[in-house]
Amino acid sequence: MTNKTEESYLDVVGIGNAIVDVLTTTDESHIERLSFNKGSMTLIDENKAKELYEMTTNRIQRSGGSVANSLACVAQLGGKAAFIGRVKNDNLGKIFTEEISSTGTIFKTPPSSVGPSTARCMIFVTPDAQRTMCTYLGASVLLEPEDIDLSAVREAKILYLEGYLWDNPAAKNAFIKAAEIAKNAGRKVALSLSDSFCVNRHRESFLKLVEDYIDILFANEDEITTLYKTSSLKTAIEKLKKKCALAAITIGKNGSILISNCQEITIDPFILGKAIDTTGAGDLYAGGFLKGLADGLNPEQSAKIGSICAGQIVTEMGSRSNIDLLNLINSHLST
């Protein structure tokens, strides 16, 4: 008789950067004084990360990283999720581990005892809800193929990969290994393109990854047009249709475009209040979407769930909702 472990019942397993999000509200003049472009993401070194961390007082600290946020959403919706990512055994590493575990997400990747400290992302939120991010990748990029929990990858219905990790050769190898295992086990493989600059750096290998392994693709307008080297969203979507059976392209306040078996479906946004912080909107869209698919719902229903999750999270600070998302979804989809 097979001994079933808790991972045997996974809906989604994800591989991504293990980052502690440090959110703080500020005004535009402060962003200018720091010489950052408002609304951008800038990579910083450890010294700069420490300097910015020490100057913030009104901070909210949460486990973060794109795929980690999506998995926390899956878990908060009652799904079984597991995250694979690297932290160091330092204070921020403990914060990441405790916080993501508190969402119900399984996190068992052992921390590193040497090398750079746990990754952090300083997120400065201005009154217009824009977030300006300064990211120190630290220990998160040290993920290697041997860190991958093969049993979790085989058992999960969906493997979810984070494009940001493509910058590191060892993590890239871990990606490919995990994707091959998932495909051989008959599982679905999903990818978030993560960032248009990341796509630009690795365009050819991302195109090959999508064609060879990816069943479900998440991207925003900038990322998908960068991938297909065009300024036209329509042209990019036509090219994508030939390569990927299921994709969701988020278009900000206009909602999203679902591509399912070469058909385009417009998914309207859910406006659930005043937007105060866009952190995690795309991540929770993906989390809700993947939970829907794992439950056997069709892509359109799944995209609506993602849209509700995204619509709610922009009305709160950070990427964790303070209200019951499952109740919210049920109330909107039953009307």
C-alpha cells in the first residue's frame, strides 16, 4: 500500500524567489530624493537594502516574491499549495518562513547557512497606489536543482514557475528539471513572465520554454509584447495562440484577456473599492486562476476568480487580503 504524504494532495507547487516584502507608505518627493523612478523595480545590493530598511519605520513585513504570493492565495482559498525557494537562516528568513507557513502554504526548502542574506524588496507606496520597488535578491538566487522536492512536483496538479529566477543559471536548471518531471507525470506547467526587462534579457530562451514546456502562461501587456518583439498587443496575442493553449494577459484596470484554445475572451475587472496599492495584483490573479483550474473549473470561470482576487487586493496594503477571499468569490460568482 502506498504511503501518502501531505504533498500527495497538492493543487499547486511553485518555484520562485523567496523574498520578504517590506512595504511602507511615502510621498513622491521621497522617491525623488532617493533617485528612483516611480513605479519601477530596481535591483540593489545588500548595503543599499540595509540602508533603505533602516530608514523605514512604518513598515509591513510579509513573505513575498511573485509565485510565493500566488501560492499563499491558493492556500487562503482552501487549496493545497507548496513553495520551493531559498532563504538564509537569518531574521528575515525566519519572517519569510513563519509568514508563508501561516497562510497554509507548505515551505520546506532548507535555509542556507552561508552566503548572502535573505532577499528583500523595499516597496514604497505613494498616494496614487503606485509601488516603487527596490529589490535585493540575496539568497533567493542560490536555488539549485537539488533543492527541488521531486515528490511535490510529481504529485501537484500544476507546477508554477517564476520568470524572475531565469537570471540565475543554477535556478534555470532547476526550472527545466522540474518542468520535465511535471510533464512526465502528466501534470500541467504554468509560467509567469514576471517582468518585461527579464523577458528582454532572456527572450529566446523564454520562447523555447513556452513552446517546449508551458501549458498555462501569465503575462501583462508589456511582457507579452516584449516576448514577441512587437508594440501591438493584438499581434503578440496572435503569435501566442500558436504556441500556448491557455494564457491570461492582464491589462491593468481594463481587466484581462483570456486565451483558451485559440479563442479570446475579455474578462472584466472587478472594482471592489478605491485602489490604494497595486502590490500583488497580478500574483493574486494568477493564484485565483490556478486554484480554479485545480478545482476543475473552466478557464473563463478561473479567470473571473483571479480577477476578483486582484480587484480586492488593490484595495489593501500588501499582497495578503485581510478579508475572506473565498466568501468574496462565492458572493460575486453566485449573483
